[in-house]
Amino acid sequence: MKLTKSLVLTLILIAATGCADRTELDESSLVTIIGMDTNDNRELSITGMVLDFNEESKSQEILLSGKVQSLREARTVLGAKSAGEFLSGKLQVLLISRSLLQKNEMMPYLDVVFRDAKFSNSALLAACDCSVKKLMEGKWNSQPILTEYIRKLIETGHRSEMTVRTTLQNFHYMQTEEGVTAAISEIKPVGKEIAVTGTMLLNHSGKMALHLNKEESALLLLLQNEIELPVSYTTTIHGEEGDSVVSFDMKKAKAKVRTAYSNGKFQFHIRVPIRAEIAELDGPYHLAADKKLIESLLTDEVEHAFKRLIGKLQAHKVDPVGYGLYARAFQYKQWKEVREDWGAAFGQADVDIQATIAIDSFGVIE
Amino acid sequence: MSTPSQQLSHKQYIFYMYKTQIGIGVLILPNVLTKAAGNSGWISLLLGWMIATASGYFMIQVMKRHPGQTFDGMLQAVLGKWAGRTVLALWVAYTACTVAVVLYTEVNIIQIWILRDMNQLLLVLALLIPVYRLARCRLQVQGRYAEFVYIFTFWMPPLVLFSLKEAHALNLLPIAGDGLWPILNGIRASLVPFLGFETAFLLYPHLQDKTKAFKGVLAANSLSLLIYIFVFLTSTMYFSSEELRTYLWPTLQLLKAVTMPFIERFEIVFLAYYIILVTQTLSAYLFFAASGIQSLIGSKDHKRPVVLLIVLLIGVAWIWKPTLEEMEMVSGGFDTVSIGMGYVFPLLLWCCWEARRMAKGALR
């Protein structure tokens, strides 16, 4: 009796495993890149890169494209052109063209990404300074698989402090958090390669506000404390004895923020102490003897660069570092009045930034 | 009710309550609590824990004075025969409804996150198989199962730590920035996830060491508190407050960020194991309801009532296929009922019992 019971139960369990409703890998279209672009008619054109599991085909990826009203509709439009069931759970990269970012707010487009639980939210978000189609259609020297190529490009770009690394989840955070504005990486085709060109800053509503080049991106990451040490940085110092190009590695660097509120303005005192190791110096300076001089010249340069960056951010009313979080944490009463539009309030804030560079070592020669 | 001869060890007693407490609540807690109390919700949790523990204290105080008596016997001794039976019937209704609410909510979650196109009825059936097998067992076996669940799901909370990589510790400040009112407002939301300790009523007569009964409640509540505060703090640091207000299940969303080279979308694995946790909640309440029915109709054991309840649950699932929205409405209303049963009832019972004792003393 007991045996029959357990036998029946086992049979039920085997029968109820749900294999009837399975998805075969080679009968599905896994989309790995989605590119969003717009043309002059304000239509949305979607380009999708789909993995090809067919053994006989030469390339491993298939490019599909179509014109749609929304991202979800792309599933139908592109799905009609592909052989298998269209699945977006393995999305790796979401590309958005610069022209789309300039025209429209991003969040309404991306609603399906966050609403549909099956969507992968760890996909990287990147802007592209050309037509998305051109970038995705192109044959690039370096890598046969575009998905891997772009993903690695951004990841290594981030690791060498050239750009931010923003996943869809991060992007959602930055767009919904009042005290911060979004920053995404930007890529661009250069000759036969694709290159990381820096960081794209968006305002609260998700439109493009400002583009930062690679050097500025490094400073931004430093302010965000998102760096992986050592960070190499090259600048020109202007002393009385002449100009000189200096490259150094930051061995230790951390931005520290203090906040205050007076005269109707938020105040941020940022200190960035940096310990540096000189890697290259081509001017009329003697490192060991002029150490103090070089330190102060470098400090001037770096501080100046920081000030320029902050000035730019304030002029465009964006706060990718998240000073709004500090304002909320320490000046909550005043923050409540400006929480609706923190970018504007940050634009008027007094930001005072002090960098100090201490040279730790200068390699094997004096 | 089942004979008090069945023994439950102290450890089993703690885990039984603890794993009954950890149900659906932990998945939605950061959302509900942030809506009510903002980023200071963890203070509300602390207050909720105090109230839950006080409530447990009253329960044990009353049970202590009626050693060897079951919940049913105690109710009749304190309230009189008919009032006691009415209250017991209320408890049966309450626990049976809890089973239904938890079950259908869980089914809805599974449908949204994992099995999109699965029939609700099939899911209900599949979930009820282990619950049925478990609830018809002796209490001892259930206690062992609670231990098993504890060990088997031990790895799950630390997974949340992965999201700390991208945490913003500043989100926790300012502490109580909007004053005291939001914190008090959050207490209601933080009382509900502690429910489950009321199974102590049922477990008490079966305890090996009854002197440690209150300590057990305290331990179970504290273990749950740790999990809740941990989950709440992590999600507050990870999400913006706006996100926390819009994500229905922030805890699962946290896990969506966990990606390893060999696995993506970890929340699916997590949710699959979560079903095991929920079976403990379901079977504990089902057992409570079944034991109540058993002593109401005076049947030999609780197996028949379990079958009856299971058939009822399937019947309801057959007719009523709740959408998520309906489920939220129902459980929102039901929360009030459960707070009444879990928190107000023990206090009233204790007052009743004290009044009776004092009246007796006066007579003497």
C-alpha cells in the first residue's frame, strides 16, 4: 500500500515537472544588444543583435532592425524577423544614440525594462555618438562578437577610469533618486575600431545635459569614490622654469565631503588628498630637489581641473556625484525645500574643492 | 487538540515560530515600511519587535497558569465554556484565512516572477502537496521540519549582501528626519511580519521545558528582527526611496542585482527555495486551524480536518482566481484582523484572566 502510494506520487511528480512548456535554446532568439535610435520623424528605430545558434551559419550574431513606437513593440516587430522566440532575459548592452538622448527623456521608453520581471537589469547602458545602426552593422577589427566587444570595452574603460559603468538597475536608481543625476558611458566608432569617448551626463528628466571627456570622467569617478587604484593621470604643469608634462599614478585618493548651509545656499567643502607616484616627467625639473615645487604645481593643476569640472556640472545643473545625498543626510530641513529640483539647487550651491598631492616616490631614477 | 504528551524541544520550538514568522512579509517589508516611515523604518521595526515580544509575554503568562492544558482547554478555563469555544472558532477562521492569504499571495508571486503562464490552480495544488503531507504529521515531526527549513535556508539572507557593493550608506541619514510621527506610523506595517509567534499558544502544552517558553518567543522574535532589519537597511541603502515605494518586492529586486559568471537572475533560484520557507508558514497555520476544528467537533485526530481544509482551499482556488491587485486589497484588510488576533487578543485575554483572579481573591 505504502509502496503504491509513493509510486503514484513519484509518477505525478515526474509528470508535473513542466517539460511540456519548455523553451529550446536553438529555437529561441536571445537578444544581446538592443540599440535605440531616432530619425527626423521622431520615430523610434530599434536594432537588435540576436545570438545565432545555427551550426551552418558563419556569423554568431544576427542583426535585426525595425521601426516601432515602444521598446516592447520591438519584441513583435523584431520577433517577426527572427526564426525563434524572442527573449530579452539575456540582454547585455542597451545602446542609445546621442540624438535620441538630446531629443527625448529616457525613462518612459525604458518602462518595460523595469516593469517586466524577465528583463535582465544587469545590462550595461551606453550612449553612442553616431547612428546606432552604423555602429551595430559595422565590421570591427578587434572582435568577431559585437556583444562581447562592447561589454568588455566599457568594463575595461571603467576600470581604467575613462568612463562610468552604468547598468539598467543603476540607471533606474539615478533617475529616481532625487539627490543625483544619471551618468552613462559613451562609445563611438573611430576608424576600424570602437572607442570609449567618456561619460554622458543626463539631467533629472533623463535628457542629455553634458558630455565629459576621458580626463574629466576620471576626475568624476574620483569624486564619486568609484575608482580602482592606482589611477594614472597626465597633466601639464606650468612653472617659472618652463612647462612640463607629468604623468603620475594615484596610490591613494579619496574625496571627503563636508556640508553646511548659509545665506540660502548649500555649501560643500570637498577635500581630495592624493598620494602620487611620478611615472613620467619631461621638463627642466629635478624630482628629488624640486619635490615641494612639483607637488605644489601639480596640486594647482589638478585642483584647477576639479574646479573646471564642478563649474561645468553646476552650469548644466547636473549632479552625477550625488551631493544631494549629502545635503539630504546633513541638511535635511533645507533639502526638503529643494528636493523637487535638486539639480537647480546644486547649480547655485557654493562648492569649494581642495586637492592636495603628496609625492610618495618617483620610480627608480632621481 | 492533540495530546500534550508529544514533546517539542526548545530549539524546535524556536525555529517553528521563527520560520512561521518569515513568510511573505520579508519580501514586501521594505516597500510597505518605507511608504509608512521613510528611511527610519528600522526604528519602527524595533518598536514592533518590542510589542510582539510583550504580546508573547502575555500569552505565556496566561498559558503558564494552566499547565497541561491545551489552547482550547485554557480558553474554556479563562472565558467559560461557550465564550471559549466561540473564541476558538474565531481563531480557526483566522488561521484558515491566513493560510489562504499566504497561499494565494505566494502563488501570485510565483506567477509574476517565475512561471508566467502556469495555471493558478495547478500551482495551488503543487504547493499544497508538501503542506498537506506536513500538516497531517505529529507536532514533533513538524518541529523537525522547522529545524530542517532553518538549516536548509540558512544561506539565503547573506545573498542580499551582494548588493552592498553598490550601496549608498548616506541613504540611512538623517535618522528620524521627519520627526516621530512617521516612525509611529510605521509600527503597524512592522507588526505584521512578526505574526507567527501566536503559534506559541498551540505549542506551549507540548514543550519539553515550559520554563523557557517565553525565552523561546523572545529568541524567535529577535531572529526575525535581525532578518527584517538587515533586509530593510540593505534595501534602503541600495534603492532610492522613490524606487522603494514603487517596487512591490524590493527584496527580490535586490537579488536581481546578483550576477555571477555562471548564473544570472539569482532571484529565481532564491524564490524557488523560498517556497520551502513558505511551506512552514502554511503548514503551521493549517495545523493550528485543523487542531482547532478537531477540538471543536471532538474528532479523534487532526488529520481529517486537515483534509477538509485542503479541499476547501482547492475549492476556493477553483472558483476564485485572485489577481495581484485583489490579493493586495484582501491582505491589506486582513492585516488589521491579524493584528487584532495576534496583538490585541493576548492582551485582552491576559486582562480577562487577571480580572478573574482578582475577583476570586476578593471573594476569598
